[in-house]
Amino acid sequence: MEQKQSERRTGKCLCGAVSFEADIANFKAQACHCKQCQQWTGGGPLFVVRVQNVDLEGAASITSYRASAHGERSVCDNCGSTLFWNMQGEQPRSMALGLFEDQSGITIGQEIFVDQRPDWLPPFEGATQSTEADELAKLKEYLEAKE
């Protein structure tokens, strides 16, 4: 089956107060195993898919929490649904996979913070793996490029 380069899809939080349309930029979802994502999702990992051209409705219902020096986690303040993680002051580049009404064609392509993955959860077959050190090095490189 040939995979599309991008596709416009819709999604919403549990209560529907926040909805969106976005182009899925990559049909390989990411699973983040960091301790914050485990706590944020109630178990972990956080599954996200890369998006572009996000049109959000219900912005008044979005609450954001500065979870680190650079990152921000956003939820629906009505129902508590996890929405997205983004760099502070930037548009979301990934959305929580569970929000999408159509999740067809998406597979897990990358796992990050694998050194924090719980013992009860096996690796996803075929997904690339990176550790906390790998991810912090990528973050440092990204921030230096922005200066």
C-alpha cells in the first residue's frame, strides 16, 4: 500500500470544545516515554503525530502548562484531554494521536526517551529508538540554530 505524503484530517478533544483540522505530515507516529509524558497521560507513552497547517477551534478552552524551560503541554480545560506538546511560543507541530477521528494508515515509527520506558511495555517493532541523552542533544542543537 502506497502511503501519502500528507493528508488533511480532523480531530477533537473528548468533550468537543477543542477541535482542529491539520495536515498529517508523517504517518509514522512518535511514542514519548519520558517521565513527564507518563504522568501526563496517566501511564505513557504519549503518542503524537507530526502535523502542519493546524487550524484550531476553541482556543479559549486550551490551557497550557510550562513543563520545562522550553516545553509547553496543552490540554482542554473542560475535559482534560491531552492536546499537544510544543516549544514555548511556537505553533504545535504534533498532536496527540488519540484526538484524530481517522487514525488509519498511522504506525509507530519512533520511540524517544526509551531509557525511561517502563519494563512492562515492550519496544514497538520497527520503530527507531532514542534515549534521553539523544533527545537532549537534539534539543541543544535546535536551540543553538535558533540563536
